[in-house]
Amino acid sequence: MKISRIRVFQVDLPMKEGSYSWSTQSFSAFDSTVVLIDTDEGLTGVGESCPLGPSYLAAYAEGVRTGVSILAPDLIGEDPTQLDRINLKMDQLLKGHPYVKSAIDMACWDLLGKATGMPVYQLLGGKLQERVKLFKVVARADPGLMAEHFVEYRELGFNHFQIKVGESPDSDIERFRRIIEVMEPTDVVDADANTGWKQHEALRVVNAASQMLKERQLSCFIEQPCLSYEECLAVRQHTDLPFILDECMDGLSILLRGYQDNAMDLINLKINRMGGLTRARQVRDLCINLGIVMTIEDSWGGEIATAAIAHLAQSTPGAFHFQSSAFHEYASVAIAEGGPIVADGYMTAPTQPGLGVTPLIDMLGAPVFEIA
Ligand code: MG
């Protein structure tokens, strides 16, 4: 099989709730890129990469499209089912920029599945979980409103929550206070600061939260309090609350360093920060071998990226999978049919060959560019 054409589409994913806020950032929509890879055998693969705005990670939406325009001409004629060969070629053509390569890698996995008649979860090791535990993000807002949302989401069937903090120590301590008041022992809560605190601020907030939690005999995960690995490690060493590293976990070497330093209990594995399913799978498998539990997700996306999350999570042993995100549930538009089915706080990956999603071409509009 040979790649005959690569088409690139831009689509906006507006937020159902009007906006999505975390740390000090807020957006009403996210700019996503969908890549369709056509082949000489008539099969088409689909991938998606959606950075969470231009200032969350070192990634931006226009960069996905520019990056793909640099890679695509040299991928024409390549066999998309030879995943490591495709990734090696992309690394030779463009240094870094994993979020660019993720959309192409994802589309190649879709093609491998379609060519072999197997869903991607099967190619990634098999169905090790019947369904994927979801968390619901309680976006940063006024502390009282966040507590109201928390209770509403629990009534929808969720019991895993990620509360967005990281704005400022005083407002965040108030957020903890209001959320802890409505928490129940069966709730699993992860307070994600998304790098928003300086080290001294993180120590202050985490100590205050820890005290309030102890008074109610509850616990809460702390996720990526500060920007650097070193700051996070210092905070980790001063708290007994379970700890998740996310933004700084961008490859195998930092994962191994974190393991050696006992810097975290869990990591957050994002597909496009690793460069696609090929590299995310390597990290996933190493985590399983080291005993590190994972939140498995992506930066953002619609049905296509969420399907990739569901396939990767469903092929991960339940004991090593903490939770995932169903991003397509947050958007007011659909960009593909057949996305993961969400029910009772869980999602299930499509069972059709490949990712199992069909892009809605009318929704995607005309390609931004195509290379054949
Ligand atoms: Mg996070």
C-alpha cells in the first residue's frame, strides 16, 4: 500500500459550555486539524491533532498544518502501514514538533487497522478493558460555581473529576474549600493546576488543601502544580497527597528520571505530546513495566482524537489506567461519525477496523491544502 494523497482540514471545536478555562487561560473554541491520508488501494486513514490553544504546550494549531505541509511531499509513495518507518522518516524531515506528527501517525494506524480488518485497540495489544473510565473536567470558574458543576456532573454519572485550579493561591484555596465541602468519599478528585503555580504558591495551596481534606478524611490528587519538573518534584517531596505529572512528561527520558526520583504516582499520557500512537504506546508499555498508572488522553480534539484515546486506553490493563477524557462530549459540533460511545462515566472504543470513525466531510469543508 502506498500513500497517494494527503489532505489537511481545519475545523473549530466550540465549547458546549461556552468556554473552557484552566490555570490563567480561557478559550471558547479550539482549532483542530484533521488529516486524511488516501492510498493507492482505495483506503483512507484519518488522524487529528488539536493543541489546547497556542500557549498551553509548545504547540499551536497553525503549526500542525504548516508542519504537515513540510512532511507530506516526502510521505507520498510511502507505505502507511510501516509505522516505525513512517515515524523515522518524519523525524528525519522535521526535528521535534511531535504534535504535527501525531495526526499523520494516527491516520497511519487507522489505515493499518482498515488494511488488516482489525480495530486499533487490537493492534495495540488487544482489548484489555471492556470500557474506559472517564473523568469530567470541572473547568476553572468562580469557586461556588465550580462546586455546583461538580455536583451536577456527579448526577450525570461521573465519579472521577478533574478540577481546574492554578489561577492564584487565594482563589484556588477557596476552590478547594468549596469542592471539599461537596465531595463524597466515593468521588475521585484530581486538582490540576496545569503548571499555574510558582513553587512557594504550590506549597501553600497544597498544604491548605491537605489540611481541609484531612478534616473530612478525604484525599485528592495533585496534578502538575508548577512549570518545571524540578519545582514539581520539590512540591511532591512536601506533600503526602498522591501526585500526577502531566505537562513535563514529554518523553521516555523524563519518565525514567521521574521514576528514579519517585517524582509521581501517575502520569498523564497525551497522544499528541508524544508524537502519535506509536510513541504513546512505547510510553504506555514502559509505564506498565515500571508500575506507573496513567491518565490516557490527548491535548484536545473531536471524535477522531477521542477514538484514538479510547483505543489506546482500552488496550491498557485496567490496573494501569486511571482515567481518560471524552473530548467530543465537550464540543457543540461533531466532526466524525462513530466516535466512542459514552455512558455512565465510561466510554467504549468503536469496534470497526481502524479507529472506526468516519469524518463528516461537509463539516470539515474544503481542505486547507492537499498534496498528491
Ligand atoms: Mg493535566
